[in-house]
Amino acid sequence: GEPPTGELAKAIEDTYKDFEGMKTKFNAALAGIQGSGWAWLVKDTQTNKVLIKTYANQDPVVGQYKPLLGIDAWEHAYYL
């Protein structure tokens, strides 16, 4: 796919410098999950910043965060 454009691209650049920087941090967050969990790109509805959040197991994104992109780290995938 293509990198994001418009408001999302600007929000990513404001926080992570560029799309590649965000991908690097997102991959590091995802790799840091032990067992099962999710890495999410979220929008903080209070600050309007785009952030990376991780949650254990199947815990949902809650509170002030709006999910934009989620990737599931499934523990059994490590055995492939």
C-alpha cells in the first residue's frame, strides 16, 4: 500500500518525524509484546496526537484513544 496522506500523514510526521520513523517504532512496540497482545496506532482525542499503544491479550483500546490501525501479535505465530 501507499503511505498515508493528508491529516494522518501530518499527525504522524508531527510525532515521529516521518512515516518510516513511525513504522520503526511501531515494529519495535509490536516485537516487545510477550505472548499475545496488540500494537495500535491511536489518536489521542484530548491532544489530537497520533501515538503507538500496546495492550496485552485481547484488551480493547479505551478511554481517550481512538484506534486507527491495530496489529495482533499472536503468541502461536512465534512457533512458525
